[in-house]
Amino acid sequence: MFHLDGELENLHRIVSEYFPVTGVLDDAGRPAFTVQVPADSKARFLALQRRVEPTGLLPLLRRRDDRVILAFVPQPPPARWRWQANAALFLATLLTTFAAGYINAQGLVGDGYLRSAVGGGLAFSLSLMAILVTHEMGHKVISVLRGVDSSLPYFIPMVPPLGTMGAIIITRVPPPNRDALIDVGGAGPIAGFLVAIPVLILGVLNSFVIRSTDFQGVNLPEPLLLRWIIAWFLHPPQDAVVLGHPMLFAGWIGLLVTSINLLPASMLDGGHAVRALLGARVHRVLTWVGIAVAFALGYYVMALLIAVMTRRNYPGPLDDVSPPSVSRAVIGVILAAIFIVSVVPMRFSLR
């Protein structure tokens, strides 16, 4: 047992204001309490977190066997986010996506479908960056609203034909509870998907329907959403090929990035949703299912990266005991639907 001294007694008194305390523990040298969990534990934990914040402590609510443990760890030091690095990477990604769009558009200019490769490069770059920026700012805005200290997005430039590998956001402290975890994880894919839809529609409306006998090149695999948009807006004949405008390609990459992020694995957005809704054990199992799905879809590099990420311990939210709200299950269904209509099996064919 952990004997009460002055500081621990004061902490015991504070915890007792929010949770019924049934015992005091030494949790690897850190103060911890066994507590009972009232029906309003989520609100109580948030109030406790705000109460102890000036002391430099961070509360963790965990279930261990048949007990609920409320432990305290030191808060991480304040993060010093350097916006200059974010701005430099953003500008670099603008350039690499423009270069990718410019190179990809040259064939369309030579065949007379586009006026200039510069215009094609700009259409591709600005459309793709709009999707990615909206995705990442969805994470950032909800992080601010849910009290999660996070960085600005770090965009990842890449050589053509894609021009980018997306972006990442770094968080200093885990979300306060399972509701916040799925809110932060799900906001990005939902926001990016909502921008990808008009990008795809504009891309399809500006694309070209040609006879299949006149086409020589690579056929991109079509996600369900793109198939539906092409059918609704172009009504191409059965023997026709849609020669995609650069905006269509940007929307296609946007769906690819969205579907990869929604794999139910590790620290991907889909992994956050699974962790929040179904808990740690199911998350561990579905992470390996996600790796298998990534391999099956042809995302070989991503499957390897996920396998590497599993070596890191997933911390979970601060309050990992209070169940998620019913509304978050609805968000989970929405994310699953977005994955289904966005997923791009990486199978290419030549004509």
C-alpha cells in the first residue's frame, strides 16, 4: 500500500470530491487510487483533469481486472511547435504536387485535351491540397475544441506522379476520453471526404469520353464513389473510356489517402475510431486485420509502416473507462461507409 503523506493526502481529498475512493495504491512509484465509477464519470473526470492541471499532474483512468484505477503522471513539458517548419513543408508540397500535375498533364496537352500543362498542374495541385488541408485542419480544429494539444499539419512532399504522401499532426497529450478520441480521429477523413466529392464532380465534368480503341495507357482502379459520379454525370457508353482531367486524378488521390487513413489499424484515423468504440483488445486484433487488408488492397508500403507502428504502445485516451456516447457509434458507421466508397484496390491495367 502507498502511505499517505501531505501531498498524497491533499490529492486523495481532491479525488474524493469527484470519485468515491476505495483504496490507495503505489502504481510504479506514482500515486494511484482505486475508485468507483458513477454514471456521470465522463463529466467528473473532465472536471478532475481541470482541477489538477495547475499541479502539473495528468490523471489516467484505467480498468485493471475487476478494479478501476485512477493514476497520476507528470504532464509533458509544454510543446514548442515551430510554424516555420509547417509552412516550409506546405510550400514544398505545393511545388511537388504542381510538378506532379504538370508532368501528368503533358500527355493531355499533346493530345489536345488540355490547353496547357501549367493549367493542368495548378488544377491538380490546388485540388489535391484543398482535400489534404481540409482533412488535416479537421483534425486540428476538433483538437482545439476538445482540448487536445496538437501541432499544425506537417505535409510530406513526394516525387511525381503523386507529389505528396499526405500529412501528419503530432499530439502532445492524448484526448481526454473515448468520445474525444473518435472526434479527433474521425474529423479529418469526414472533412476531407466532403471536399473530395465536389473535386471529383468537377474533375469528371471536365474529363473526356473517348472510344476504348483510341486509348493507350494505364487504367486507374475506380473506387465506388468515382464509378457512381461518372455514371451520374457522363453516362459513358459501354465501349468508352473516361480520360480523366487533372482534378479527377486529384480527387482519386484524395480518396486513396482517405481510405488508407481509415484502415482499422494502429494509430491511423480508423484505428483511433476502433480504439474508441471497441476498446484496446479489439483494436489490437483489428490492427493485424488492417495490415492484412492493406496487403490485399496492394498498399504494401503502408502495411509495412503499420506493422512498424504496432511496436509503439498505443496510450489510449486519458479516461479509458467511461464508455463512448451513442452518437460516436454513428460516427463510426459514417467512417466505415466512407471507407467502403473510397477504397482504391491498387490493380492497374494497360490498354
